[in-house]
Amino acid sequence: MILDLASGTAPYLRGLAREYGGDDLIIAAHDRDPRQLVLGRKLVAVEKLQNFTFAVGDATDEASYLTSHDPDIILAVGVFQLLRDDEAVRTVMRLTFSYLSPGGCFVCTTLATPNAREVDSSRASPAIRSPETIATWLRDAGFTNIDQRFSQPQGFALIGWKPQES
């Protein structure tokens, strides 16, 4: 099971489901924008994607992590740059760790410096945090085996694992 926080219409997960999906792949896409959810629901219906749901959710709200069973993968792609408050980012990490299945994976992204495409005078500039800061917070939340990857100009993806229960 994959839980995508702030998913929009989840184009990358729809592609994954089309290419590799089966009865054992369950995807829950959560977003605050009801327009994105309505469009996402229409797209998965047209694309005939099974076990793919869209629901209203906020990455900082515990209720948004409630799913049919604990996710094996949680995605927070592009979320942290929208959260101005560091404590909100740490809340997302704590909630993710709490609801992620043992041995599960958390993938998140951060911007280390402003990206020209991300700076728009009509909206707030993105929050900038170093990948080292995000990695430290992931460790503080309990994640292990943290890996960092370059994902876009000035951007990084970080992957952390929830330890298996002993």
C-alpha cells in the first residue's frame, strides 16, 4: 500500500498503477484541494485503475493517515517546501513514522536553495531546508538507513526506513 500526501492527481502513481499495478497494489492519494481530488477520481475511473482512491487530507493532520491498513510506502513529494513552520515538517515525519508499517519506506523531498521555477510572485516563496537538516529530523523521528538523492535542480529526495519490529 502506498499513501501519497498532497498528491494532486497523482500522475506518477497513476503511471505506476497502469504499468505495474495488480490486485496487490493499493494506492491512497490524499490532498487538501477538492478540485484535484475530483479530477483524480475521474482520471482513475477513465484509466480503469483498481484499488486507487482519492480523499481529502492534510499531511499535518493525524486523521489523514488513517487507511485500510498501514502503508508500506508514504510519499511527501513537494510537501516540505510548502510548510513554512519547521515543527509542521517534523509533525509530518512523526505521523508518517507512527502509521508506516514496520520495514516501510518514507520518501520526501526538500529544496536546498530556491529554484527559479518555484519562485512565483503570486504565492509565497518555497521553504528552503538543507537535506542534512531533513535527514537529522528523519533520524530524530526514528527512521534509519536514510539515503539522499538529487531529484531536481536545488532539490533532494530523502528516503528513510522504519525498522522492522523485533
